[in-house]
Amino acid sequence: MGYIDDLGDNMKCKDDDTLYEISDDDECLPEKFSRYEKIGAYQDSIALIRKGIIDNESYRYVYIDREGDEIIEAIYSDISFLFKEGLAVAEKDGKWGFIDKKGNKIIELKYDEAWPFDEDLAQVKKDGKFGCIDKKGREIIEIKYDEVWTYEEGLVIVQKDGKRGLVDKKGREIIELKYDVLYGFVGGLSAVQKDGKWGFIDKKGREIVELKYDEASYFQEG
């Protein structure tokens, strides 16, 4: 059964004489969860929660199991909601890195920004530049680019000094950084712009449609 507590604040439920809190996702959770500021949804029996202000500082984030026990130390100012490929992004003292589900620091917290892993690579930012690392923290795509975009069919769009090109997921330059605009690949082709003219290239950088058009859009149905 469910009911409102005496203050009218929290929904609670009771089962076999055990009192539970009801989470934002309508899950019955042990009442000790009430000491947390906010409880997120579960993923693989782990939930991200926010604890109240600690030592007159900001909030801290931790992961808890279904019994309400903290499985990592409450030292992080921010943590990604989900684990991607076994790792979560975590931040402390303004620096980002990666931890596993036991709270072990897998990749040192040394980046200005970091994003979750996708197909074995994670985008990171350091000293104003972007690149990608693997799960051992090795710099696969050198941290030297002004922008790095999501992987497209095994390739990564990069930009430096206003020009875009492509590198593969081993960090090798596939297409020279010479385009003003370069979009993701659709059907093996990418729309590109150079000197105000548009055309299409393939994944080897070959010009399939000459760059002579004022505008370009992707092909449909061949």
C-alpha cells in the first residue's frame, strides 16, 4: 500500500511490515534512501544518487545498490547517469576521468571535460583542445583539435584552424583537413563545402560529386 508521510512530502509504501520510500520512477526503496537528495533510476542494479551539501560545499554524487548501500565514496561533484561500456565519467575538483562500477579510478581525473565511451573511444578536452582516448587512457586521437565530432562509420570528424577532415579510430588521418564544412556519412557519402561550393566525397576522400554547387542535401532512395 502507499501513503503520504506526516509532512505531506514523500510517498511511502509498506510491504511485510517494512517501510519503503517511493523513488521518482515509482520503485519501492528501503526507507534509508530518504537521506539522499535525489534518487535516479536503476541500471544493472545500480542507481545514481545526489547527497546533500557536505562540509559546506556543493552536492556529492555516488552510486548505490538496491539495499541503499553506497558502492563508491561520496567524493565526486558530478558523475554520468549511465555506465557506457563499463565506465562512467566522473568529476572532482574541476577535473574529469573515468571510474568503474566499484568506484575504481580507471582513467585519471585530469581532463577539463570528458564524454562517455562509444565504440571503445571517449572524447576528452584538455587545455582547450579535443581528442579521443581508449579505455586504458591512451591518446588514440591526439588532443590537438579545436573540435571533434561523433564517430561516423568508423571515422571521426575533426576540425583545426577552421578546416575539417577525417581520422580513423586508430588516429590516422584519412581525409586532409581542408573543408570548411564536412558532415557525417550517409550511404557512404559525405556532403562537404570548400570555398563556398558544395559536393560529395566518399570515405577515402575521393570527390564523387564535384564541388560546384551552391547547396547540397543527401540522396534519397539512390
